[in-house]
Amino acid sequence: MRWRRSSPAFAPSSSPPASTSAPCAAWATTLKNRSLQPHSLRQLLLAWLLPGVVLLLVASGTSAYFVASENAGQAYDRSLLNLALALSNQVHSQNGRPVIDLQPQGRQILVTDKFDRIHFAVYGPHGELLAGEEGIFPEDAPSFFQGSSPGLFPKDISGPDAFADGTLFFDSRIKGREVRGVILLTQKDNHELTVVVAETLTKRETQVGEILLSIIVPEFLLSAATIALIMFGVSSGLRPLDALRSQLARRSPTDLRPVGADNLPSELQPLAIEIDRLLQRLDVALGAQRHFVSDAAHQLRTPIAALQAQVESALQERDDPRLSAILSAVRRLARLVNQLLALARAEPGGMPVLRPVELQALIHDHADTWMQLAVEHDIDLGFELEAVTVTGTAILLRELVGNLVDNAIRYTPAGGQVTVRCAPRAGGGALLAVEDSGPGIPPELRERVFERFFRASGDTSDGCGLGLAIVRQIAEQHGARIHIADAAAGGTLFEVIFPPPAA
């Protein structure tokens, strides 16, 4: 026997827990069906809201752009019309004929523009050119000179609707450049005049660019603000659902209390009510299962104990190999019943209230039982214990340690070693370790050994396959994690990492 009351704190094995890789077929199926997975509720809401909002903003910006462009175009058209009126006002009658006195300085003032080139022409009642330049009529007008003012223009632009107010605005090309112009029909000193003024589109195009920029920037900021507001609103609206999910995620398997629907929005209350009903039905089902296993185990313990006593008595009176085999089977059956009872205690809902438990004292109090088993199997059982406290149930923690020690002793060959350690962890919590010098557990089986009634091929021990399943169940009930690694002596190292004690 090796017994050390205190030993230096030891660190858990750095070997990462083995993980079984998913089969290729299952992985391929997952990739194939990924597109069929439903979207989250947040994604669904955003998928419905954001495109509509963006479409509305684009439509709003487009309409604002066209309205602003139209207004800017009308302002420039009025400027052209004012210039045409100014030219018509320069015409006066001389010897019964219309003439225009346009000095070079005045002409320069009329046509001077920093950005655009201005073209103009003033025609008399018979189509004669009084001032300006030829060839500035719209290109789609086939002939403007028909010998009189009413016939100056083709029918498509000389109708009553075209000159309802005496003006006609047009788009054309002069000397290869796009222009916007106006034709003004007016009278001066009883002379019918036709004034044509056109200018290139530099200012208009610049104005359109400025309008577009002035609309795009605010629309972009408004779009970003609207999208952020929608996302914030969706997240805020789904916050109660996230809170409900977090509440359920924080619960332990033993916590089957009702969720409660009083503080939830009306849309989530039916869901919470159904969850509460499901938890209630689950509690009833688990309780029935737990009570059945517990009652059956309790009822079986008495006759099995009596049978074991009778077989032992008969074996003392007569040394018969058949009686030895029967006694071995009865002991195995008694162990199975005890483990079923422990499993019933470890099931969700079967664990009493958690309390602080001194792990060192608990192991010390039950060491004699494990020492007796170790002596029977010719195993050197040692303890390296430090004072540490965990939160849990003493009877279940004793079952956890006992199953780990029993498992290590049964699978370690005669003459081997088993060491039990406990110590506080540097980051808080406690560490329980059971190390043996047995054959070890292959990495591909380290997850399966926790399954109920699992036994590896070639296993000749008298175990029943429930010990490690009980260990994992109890560990999960206490919020602990189990790690299997290779022991320094060549066997298996079981590490149970407990969280810090609850306040």
C-alpha cells in the first residue's frame, strides 16, 4: 500500500481528448443537405425587411433625382427664354422693316458664358436673318423657310399645341455638340419675329452630377441608418427569445422547473407554456423510470444477498467448483444491482441537493473497501491526496471514485499499480485522477467506453459494462468533465475536472 497525505499539485495531462472523426458518408450528406437547412428567424425577418426598405430608398432617391433634374432643367430653360426675349426687345422698325442694332459689345455680353457656348438667330417675318448665325434650327426640322412666318416651321412643330404660349424648347446638335434651345414667336412694332437661342449642355450636365451626388450621399447614409435601425429592432424584438434559449441552455439535466410565461411577450407565451408541459411530462416519465429501476434494485438486493450467503455457506461445507462458479455469478449479479441503483440515483431528477464535499476526506473514508479489493487482485493501490472541496452529493461522488478505482483494479494485471490523486486546480475547481498500469484504452474506444453495457472485444473481466457510464452520468450531474489519456506507467489515466464550488 502506498499512502501519501499530501503531494505537489499536479497538472492534468496535456494530451488532448481523442475525438472520433465523423464518417465520410455522414459528412457528405451534411454538405449535401446544408442548403436545405432552415434559416434563422433573424435571417428570415431581415430577408423580408431589408430588400423592401432598400427598394423603397432606391425608388425615393430615383424620384427625387428626376424631380430635381426636371426643376434644374426648367430653370435653365427659363434662362434661355429670357435671353430670347432680350434679343427680341432689341428689334425696332426702320423704314417699315424690322432691324436690330446689336453692337459687338452687346453681342459679346449676350453670348458670353463661362461654361457653355451660346448660339442665337433672329428672323424677320419672311424668314430673313436679322442677326445671329445660320443653321441652329433643330436637325429634325426639314425646312424652315417657306416664305412666311407661319410656314417657317414644319407641321410637327408649328401646330397650335407646339406654340401655345409662343415658345418651343428643343434638343438638337450644332457643330457636333448636343444643345438645348428655345424658339420664340413674338411681335415687335407689328413685325412677326422668330428668335432661336441654343446653348451647349455643360452647365446642365454639371448640375445633374451635383444633384445626383447630393442625393446619393444622403440616400446612402439614410440607407445605412435604416438598415442599422432594422437590425437593431429585429435583435431587440428577438431578445426575449434569446433570453429563453439562454435560460434553457444554462439548466442542468436535473432542472425540470417550469420556464414560466408571465414575463414573456404574448407571441412567446404559447411556446413557453408548451415547453412547461413538455418538461412536466418529461419529469413524470423520468420519475417513473427512475423509481422503477430504484425499486427493482432494492427488491433484488435482499434475495440476492440471501442467495449469496447460502452459496457461501454451502461452499464452506463442500468445496465444489460448481458452487464457486455460482458464487461468482451471484456476486456479479449483486454488483450489477448495486450499479443499477447508483445509475438510478445519477439520472436527471434523482440527485439530492448539492452541498460542499471534502473530496480528500471522502476518499480517505472509503479507502479500506478499495484496499481490500486491491489485495484480492494483487494490486498496489496508492493515494496522493490534497485538501480540496467540490460541490456535489457525497454518495454519488463516492460512487464515481469507487467505479473508477474498481475499473482500474479489475483491468490492471496482478502486480500492477493504481494511484488515486486529488488536488486543487490553478484556475479554480478540483482535479480527481485515477491512474493504472494496465493495458490502456485505444484512442478510438475512449468515447465508447462510457456507453452503457459496452465491452471491448476480448474483455474477459467480470464487469457488467455500467461502471464508466455511471461515472460520466455522475460527472455531468456535477458539471464536471472527464478526460482519458495515457498514463505514465503505460496504462490509462482518468481525469475528472470539477468546476469551482458554488457560492
